[in-house]
Amino acid sequence: MNLILVLPLIIPLLTAIILLLARQWRHVQRWVSVLGALALFGVALALLALVWRNGILVAQIGNWPAPYGITLVADLFSAIMILLAGLMGLAVAVYSLASMDPQRERYGYYPLLHILLMGVCGAFLTGDMFNLYVWFEVMLVSSFVLMALGGERAQLEGTVKYVTLNLISSALFLAAVGSLYGVAGTLNMADLALQLSQVTQTGLVTALSMLFLVAFGIKAAMFPLFFWLPASYHTPPVAVSAIFAGLLTKVGVYALIRVFTLIFVQDVAFTHTVLLILAGLTMVTGVLGAVAQNSFRRILSFHIVSQIGYMVMGLGLFTPLALTGSIFYIMHHIIVKTNLFLISGVTHRLGGSDQLKKLGGFYAAYPGLAVLFLIPAFSLAGIPPLSGFWAKLILIQAGLGLQQYVIVAVALGVSLLTLFSMTKIWAEVFWKPTPEGLEIDDATLGPGRLALLLPIVALAALTLVIGLTVEPLYMLSTRAAEQLLNPAAYIQAVLGGTQ
Amino acid sequence: METFLAFVIGGLYAAGLYLMLRRSIVKLIIGLALLGQAANLLIFTVGRLTRGQPALIPFGAARPDGPFADPLPQALILTAIVIGFGVQAFAVVLIKRAYQTVKTDDLDDMRSTDTN
């Protein structure tokens, strides 16, 4: 059994247990949390290196052979996602040191953060549909508590909506998993891929795939199922918003890409066209929603929706190049979006508000921060040579290659509107003279400013590095996409011993 | 039996969705619970119903005689019930806190986060 496949689950779990035991000692909690996140990041790096070198890794838990036991599988796509989860966990754990209030720290913020990371990693690693449901629930329950923790009015209102929509999605997912078992008689993903390729009632399978599409679509915040996201993501503390924005919807996208490349490929002409149409609508509605907003974090929340459209677009086009684009886009997006949320936290702390009207003059006061904002903001809009430009370039090339001109035009138009949104934030928060009554108080940053700025600087530097040296990540995405499009290797790796 | 259960499941889904469309947060939570139960029954039914045939292997044999009830859907439902129970317990506490903070049980009055 491959121990390294279990470590991304064990490390956050152990960290959370230690944190719970150390509830009394705030300083111990803070450092254990950072150490745990660091360990997860290290293991994730090792895992990616191992998968890159040795191909798909498989662990049969309890040595029950697949498809009877629970299988953990790491192909390149999984390993990339786990690395990103580790990176974001680390960035947010450090950022929390300076931004989290003692009240929330005492009521279990750090253990919840690590349980959330465990749920996310579990969802990325599992090779079993029902197990995926369980990991989704682990992730959801901890995210529910993280969002409500603190009990402010806006938080509770946001949480009611978030919980409701996510529970509906879980109920649908569960029903879909049950029905899938009724049709195929197995829930192991690799075995499902084999069984469903022999099923004669493709209509039934396609109907089931649409049920999965709705369930994962709610989690990924796709059109027209995204309304819970802008109603809730701006309510919790910034550190929580940032990890949610970076990781949670992407778990939905991951699940979509996994099932629609491995399992539901019987009727690509229908299912993937639906995905492509939804992708276009998601991009457009998200970005138009953002245009109408006047609060820093709400604009960013709507942009998450719009960006999800690009990731699904690659899946809908369903060529090696398009999936490469999707994977590259996910990598770029998680880093950039988390960073933008972290920056919105700093301006919120300095200016005391999220409302664009009440902020201003940050360029004069903090030119360095302004530059740090511009890097991820321009990257999000797709200005060369930043990471977002390459991500969009790959997707648009893939679209042009298939002569899907409508989606290409939509993607380009949405880019332009994204740039508009970002310049709006720039003009209001950074460029405009300081509005009356606002005193940018340096003291509010407090002694922990290093912990606030370190993750922001690191992520911005990463955005630059990705933009300037595209080749390695492009290679990585290409190989991950090739693995996704040739499920035979995945099936062989999981079921190899039993056939 | 399957036909009967199909109607029960349909009824549960309908009742759950109807309750969720009401404005009261209490009905919302009851509706969510019903949806979960409907999903559980659905798994039970599509996993094929078999009466009085436990999946027990007689001593010395390698497999049970004749047709037997598939234990896997039952294991799935058991897990789903436990998860559902935990989540619903959280949801009940959440609506209590939301009611205390917002001072209303009307979902239409919980819209302050939708606009700003």
C-alpha cells in the first residue's frame, strides 16, 4: 500500500486533533496550525513528484481489492489539486495568524480549517463515488461551521442559504449515486467506467449524468445554480472567504471533470454540448453580476462564478488541448482568486469597509499594496504575460481549433468585462482620492503585518513566475489532460490486480 | 412493492420541495430532512428489493445459496442516515441562532446579504 496517498488525509486529521486538545493554549494552536499546513504542503509536493515520475498511484484501503474496497487514487490531476489545496491551506493558515480574532480562534477556527482541508484532499483522492459523497460532506460540514463561526447577522443569513443549497445538492448527489449503483452494480469509478461502457441503455446513463451535473453544478456554482455563492461568500472573515473562494467551488469542478472524462463518456455529443452551453452562460452571468456590484468582496465573488465558466468550457470542448486549458486555468485561478480575497482583507482592515464608495487613496498611502493588487487583478483579466493570459490563450486556441466561435467570442468578451471590473476596483479603492472621513490607519495592521503580507507577496510572486515560465506548468497540464482522456491507464492502475 | 415505494419516494420529494418553498425556516429544515429520507429510500429501492434472503454464507460454502439481498445499498443508507443526522442537527441549531439574531423566521426578511 502506498502510504503517501493516505498522508494528505492523516496530516490534517492529526493536526485537527492536536488543535482540539490544545484549545486552551492559543499560541500552541497558531503554530501547530501553520506546521500542519506546512506538512500537508510538503507531502503534496512529494506526491506530485512521485506521480510525475511513476505514473498513477493507487492504495487499496485495508487491502480489500478494488472494486470491493475503498480505493484512493492519485493521477496527475488529483496530485495537482492536492498541491493547490496544500498551498492555499498554508497561505491561509499564515494569513489567519494576523487576521483571525481571538474569539473565533478559541471556538475552534483552526481545527475546522484543517478538517476542511482533509475533506478537500479526500475528495481529490478518492476513487469511489460514495466515498466522494462522504468527503463532500466532511468538507461541507466544516465549511458550514466556518461560515457561521462568530454568529454575526450577515454570516447567519448567508449560512442559511449556503447550507440549504448545499444540502439540496447533497441529496441529489446521493440519489444519483444510488441510482448509478442500481444501473451499474458498482461504485468504484474505474469499475464504473468499465461497466457503463457495456450498458445498452445509454439514455438512462445520460439521464443519470445530468443528475450528477446538477448536483456538482450547485457545488461548482454554475449557471443557473450559483445564487448561493454571492449571497454568502462575502460574509465570513476574509481568511475563510479566501479559502472557500480558492478551493470549495473547485472541488465541484474537479468532480465534474472526473466524472465527465472517466465515467459519462457514452454520449459526448449531448452531455458535453450541455456543459459547453452552461459554461458560456456561467461566464456571462457571473461577469454581468459583478459589474453591478459595489463591494470589493462581492465583485470578487461574482468573478468566481464567471471563472468557473472557463474551467467548464475546457471540459465541454473535450479535446486534449481544451482539458489542458481547464487544468491550467484551475491552477491559475486558485492562486489568483485566493490572493485577491487576501488583499481585500488588508484594505478592509486599513479602511474599515468593503464598500468601494467608502474606500480610496490606497495608491498614495500604500503603493506596494497597489502593485500587489495589480498582479492578480491583471492576471484574472488575462493581461500578458501573467498566468491568466496563458490559461485563456490555451482555451481559446482549443475553441478555435474546433471552430466553436461562439464560445470563443464569449470567453473574449467576458475577459474584457473582467478587466472592466478590476479597473473599477482599482479606480475606486486605490486611485481615487481618500474620501472624507476615511483615515487609513497604519496601526490597524497591528504587529502581525508580516503574516498578512507574506502570503500575498508569495502568491503574487507565484503568479508572476507562472506567467514568465509557462513551459513546465503547461507540460504538467498536458500530461494531466492526457491521463484524463485515456482512462484505460487509470482503470488498469485501479483494477489491474483483479482482472 | 417497487411501485408502492416509487410513489412513497415521489411523495417525499414532493412534500420536501413544497416545504422548502415556504417562507418559514423551520419548514425549510423539515423539507431538507424529507429530501434526505427520499434519497435514502431511493437507494434502497433501486438496489433491488429482496425479501427474507440475508446475504449469509452457509458454513463450508463459498457463496450464499440462490438470490440474496445486496448488503451494499443498506450500508450506503446507513452511512447516509448518520451523515444526514449530523447535518440536520447542525441545521436546527443554525436556524435557532439565525432566529435569535435576525429576530424573524421569515426567509423573505433574510435578504440583507443579497444586495450589499
